[in-house]
Amino acid sequence: MFSSAASPVSFMIKRFQEPILALNELPDIDYILISHDHYDHLDMESIKFFQNKKVQFITPLGVGSHLKL
């Protein structure tokens, strides 16, 4: 999760600390594993960053529908 809040609205459940790296500082990513669809695991801002990149998402049944932008 790279967003400022782990909630559907930005003023709730703020991060305790900044991410160690920014999304654009990450090395090339081959796979992203998402275990379930809670906001702290399914951060839409972060997922949208990978929209046009060559990365495969691995999710349980039902969670993949959240990735269709």
C-alpha cells in the first residue's frame, strides 16, 4: 500500500509512516500477489500505477474483478 490512507476516503485511517520507496522507485515487478480485498491490501492508487506495466496480478477468486479498471 502506497496511498496516504488505508480506507475508501483519504481522511480516515492514515498511514503511520511514509513508504520506504515511492512507486516510481521500485524495480521492475513481475508479479503482485493480493491476498484479499481489504483496503490495506487492495490499494487502488497503487494498482492503477501498474495498469500499463508488464506485471501479472495473482488473486483469489472474486478479487480479480476489483482490478478491472
